[in-house]
Amino acid sequence: MFSLARLGTVAGLFLLAQAAPASLRRVLSFRGSADLANWVANLNFGLEDASDLCSGCEVHSGFWKAWSEIADTITSKVESALSDHSDYSLVLTGHSYGAALAALAATALRNSGHSVELVSYPHFVSDGAPNLTK
């Protein structure tokens, strides 16, 4: 199990941990807004082109910027964790701001060939995730 503190100026904390051994899961969890930078990202709700994520997509600008700042680090850490245990599944979750980052991360990881389960927080009601796209 490991956790990373701040990654970029508007990125949240996350924890990548092994769940119960019988379930063989790696869980990536993004926290909700915790500081002024996160709230600024929440309020930056204009749409931005995200065609590299999906063709013709526009995404909430603040969440997109936050994801862009941590994408390489998250992807690298996830790939490293999964390479050690290729039989483990990957589950992503988050609350509010974190749910937005989890959804963007899940899409990016799926696009790079990973099987990802996106689970709403807290297991698993969908009221914690903001609208990301147009």
C-alpha cells in the first residue's frame, strides 16, 4: 500500500492499496475538495476540448486541468502497481471533486488498455460526482 500527497497545484491526495486479499483489487481513491486551489478548479466550469480523451469531447476546464497535472504520475504509479500483480482488478473512486478526477482517470486508463471499474462514492451512490462534460 502507498499513498501520495499533493501532485500539482490542484490535484488531490490518493491512495492506492490492496483491498482484501480474496478480492484481488487495487483501489485508486481521489479525495474531494480540500483547499482553495480545489475550489478554484471546481468553479472553472467552462468547457475545454478533450479530444485526446475521446473524439469530440469537451470537459469541465477545472477538472481537466487538475487531471492533466497528475495524469502522467498517476498512470505511471498505476501501471507499476498492476505490473506487480497482473491478476488484480483496478477500481477507481472519489468524492465530488475526486469523483470527477476518478472519472477522467478511468477513461484515460481504459484508453490505454486497462480494465477499470469506476465506483461512485460511498459505495456506491452516484450523488457525489459532478457533471464533467457537455
